[in-house]
Amino acid sequence: MARVTGIGGIFFKCKDPETLRAWYHQHLGMATDQYGCLFSFQAKDHPNNKGHLQWSPFKEDTTYFAPSTREFMINYRVDDLDALVSQLQGAGISFLDEMETYPYGKFIHLLDPEGNKLELWEPVDPGFEPAG
């Protein structure tokens, strides 16, 4: 069975993302960039493989979380996105978009029963390495 393996990102709305990123950098030492902060980790079962988690503040009027009206969106790391999409479709769950593929992985979006937008991500963690 395909499954979620961890958190890949935490995205939230705020009034001023630039100022907030600067505050977190100055006061909490986070290595922020234009997107937020990318945290790296090593998986317990694959200690030689580096994983990533993206922390990103978005402008409060972003439409990226639509159709959800929530202030946040969570990205979940999954082990086999194609299989998980098939499983979810078999359970009658529909998606907000088509699967997209980038050098750092595959993505698709859906809503949970309470209207929270979820981003499912099958990561290609080395795709982050050139960007630092």
C-alpha cells in the first residue's frame, strides 16, 4: 500500500512574508530565502539519503491554497504517488488538479473532509541539492 512517509512542507498565510522571513532569520537563525527555509534531514531507515522539508510563509491573499479557505496547507511526503492516487481514486476521492512532475518530485492536490488543501509529494530529494 502506498502511504505518507512524513511532512514535506508547511505553508501558511501571513501579512508580510518578506518581513516574517527576515524576523525568523534574524531571531531564530533560520537560513531563509525568497521561498522560506529548507530544512534537511536524514531518514532513520535510509541514513545516507538526505530529505527536505520546506517552511514557507505566503502573502495572506494568496490563491495557492484555493479552494480551501484555511490559513495553511501541509505538504505530505509519499513513497509512491501514482499508487496512492489510484488508491484514493478507488476510494472515491477526487483531486483538484493533475499530477505535475519537476526535478525535485511529483505533486498533486486534494481536499480533506474538512476542506483543508493537502499537497502530496513524491520527492526526488537530490533535486534540491544544486539550489543549496
